[in-house]
Amino acid sequence: MRLNCDIVTAVYFVTVCKISIGVSVAGGAIIARYLRFEAAMSFIVRKCVRCSVTAQLDAQSIAWNRDGTNSEIFFVCTACKQSSIYPGQPHGRLSDLSGNLDDTGRWYGSEPIVAIPEMPKLSDDIPERARAIFHQAALCRKLALHDAAGAMFRKTIDVATKLIYSTDLRLAGKQPATAPRSRVEGLKNLKIIDEDI
């Protein structure tokens, strides 16, 4: 909140509170520049889920659950300025709280609330093992864990092509290649899977 003050207030803050402010005279009025009053900020200290830095997370708003005790608190990391939501049990409105919320004796979660994205629907014809690995890969991708997603999609191809070799009658007696890329090439050459793959 920015404060515009009259000359008496400006003099009070400069002399009594020892605050150095830049002032300018405009139209006979003194305008206090750079004098900012910040509401007492409530915060927690956690490892930020966005930037992985242990930092102060400033509370911005509270969404109360129906029980009136539990809530979800919206925080902003002071290191990266990105947001996260933590569960907690504050005692009162956010404007009534200040300082480290962990010091209040109330419970605040150590891990942020993470929304789990909806998984893609797969055919029931796909074996459970391949479906489970694919869902892990899709989840990693939606959570922007790209390296993990790549590894899990590769594992999906590995497991799925081995399953094709073990279940397709056209491949009876044939040994699959060890490497997934070679196995996929072999299945393409035998016209078992589409060229697009």
C-alpha cells in the first residue's frame, strides 16, 4: 500500500521514526515518495516446489474448507516469485497473521498440494503392464518432468514390443532383438507394426 502524507506526517516519520524519504513539492503539497507500508507478512519456509530453493514463501490468500479449521493457503516464493498451495490450519484471517506460521503452534503441511492430471484412456486390449508404464510416462509429461517422461515412454516401447513378440503367432520361434530400436525395426520389416511408428 503506498502512502501519501501531509507535511506533519512526513516530518513525524522522518524525525521520530528515522525514515529517510525522498520528497518533492508539487502545487504546495508534499508527496512522500518511496515511503511504503507493507502489511505484516505471514510466511513459511520450505523448499520451493518450483525452483527447489529453500526460501521464504509469503502467504497471499486462504481458501477455507467447510470444517472451518483446515484450509489451503496460496504462497509465493521470494526466490522465484512463483506460487504454490499448502494445506494448513491457520487461526484467523490472513490479515490477522504475521511472521513465520510454523511458530504459531498450528499445523502447516510440509509438502505442497499437487494436482494429479487426468490420465489418457487406453484400450482394454493393451496389457496391464504396458498400460501402467504408459500412464506413468503420461503423468511425468503432464507434470513437465520431461527426462522422466522420455525414459518411461522408452520403457513403454520396450515392454510393448516384447509383449508383441511373446503373443503374436506370426512371430512364433523368432527371438526379439535386445535393443528396443532394433526390435521396432524388425517389427516394421515384418509388417507387424505400421511404418509410422
